[in-house]
Amino acid sequence: MKAAKFAYTRVFDVDEAIEVLAKAGGTAKAMSGSQSFGPMLNLRLARPAQVVDVANIPALRAVSRKGEWVEIGAAVTHAEIEDGVYPPLATHPMRQVAGGIAYRAIRSRGTVGGSLAHADPAADWVVTLAALGARIVLRSPRGERTIEADGLMLGAYTTVLEADELIVAIHVPSETPTTRWGYHKVCRKPGEFAEASAAVYFDVSRKRARVVLGAADGPPILLNEFAAEVASKGAQAAGRDKVSAAVGLALPDRDGIDRKLFTACVERALEQSDVFSNHKLAE
């Protein structure tokens, strides 16, 4: 199939993009890397009257360090993060995640902001940024607002974004000497969508403890009580029975095989993070 007819507009300024989206009255869609949106157009699952290409807006292609945070432009590609193109992300945990997203051809065009706006439950950035406690910056004719990454998705392929609103930046915490991070996903074969995933993030200097499940058919699921137990009690709170119990509470309607997949993801993410190398994780 081919896409239904639409008008195409390429913009080079955020304000111009927002103006075009606003004038369209809900009939226009922003497009960046087009790796998810393009197939949806071709399958006619999306039929916008106008497509607004924001991939070449300079402000959306920058990365900078701002205090304890790193600001990532929404049009930065997965491959650029993977390759360490931007110094503030050269040693960041996001590099590890970026290298495992789909295939290199996809990573070369797909963008962080586009992935978030698409809101596929199995997407890597959805669960990763929720675990990091990232903040998403949105802009519209009404101004700018910032939301928590774990509050962006309402459901599969559904977000809090308004029709005239654009993701312009993502703020992630910079790494510290006490950052402990892990991410693991289960795919049928490399490059395919995840059947289950989990991300963990601990940083005693910032008093942060996050364990998040992804690929659960909806928004990422935060295991806050379990994360707090791991942070305060260490390895004794992260035995297989404890992990399995936490996953079971979060996914009560899943069958035993699914719960085992998610349990394995959490266990391997924790192991990868080396979080238990510190005798004291929380104060």
C-alpha cells in the first residue's frame, strides 16, 4: 500500500513548526526520522492532511550539559547517541541502549523524540527514560511545559501530546561516580521488538532508585516499592522470589511464561548494573 495524499512541509525553526501545526487545526502530524510514522502512513493507519518535517531544525539537533542534566534535542538520532557524537553523552548509559535499538539503518534515521511521540510500549527509549527519571519538554502556541517521562504515555501509541504540541527536548540526569545502570530486553531475534524489557537506575548521590518494566502493552510500569527495598537492603531484597513477587504484582493478568520473561529481564538488568558492589545504596 501507499500513503494517502497529504501536503508536505519542511521547517527549519521550532516556532515555524508549531505555527504550522496550530494552523492545521489537528489535521497535521510532525515527522522526524519517519522510521515508525512512515510505515504507518504507507499502511494508511495514519492519514494526516499535512506532514510537518522537523528533522532538520538545528535547535532539535543539539545536545548540551546543563548542571546535573543533559539536554537532548528531540531530533537527535539513535545512531548519534550510539556513536558518542555528542560529548555530554559519550559515557552516558544511553549509549548502551542506543546500540541495541532495531537495526543500524533504523538507528541512523530514527530519533529520540520521534520514538517517544510514537509511544510503542516495546520501544527502548520509553522504558529507559522512565527509569532515568527523564523530563520531556513540550512546546505549543500556549508556551512550554515539562512533564516526567513516565507520565508521557497514556496507553499504547497514545500520549498526552496535544495536536499542536511538539516534543523539543529531553532532559536526562548526567552520570555520576555512583550511577548504577542496567537494561535488558528479550527479543525473538536481534533487532526485533522486545517481548519483555526492564531498566534499573540507582544513584546514591541523588537518592534515586528506579526499576521499570517495559514492553508490557501499555505505559512503562514502575516497581517503586521493590526499587526502594533493593536500595535500602541490597542483594537480600533482590532474590528471585522477591523479583518474581514484584513482577507478579505489577502484571497480575500475565501468564507464568510472560512473568518469567520479565523476571529474567529485571534480574539481568540488576546484575548488569553492578548495583550490589556498594555496601550501602541508600541513606
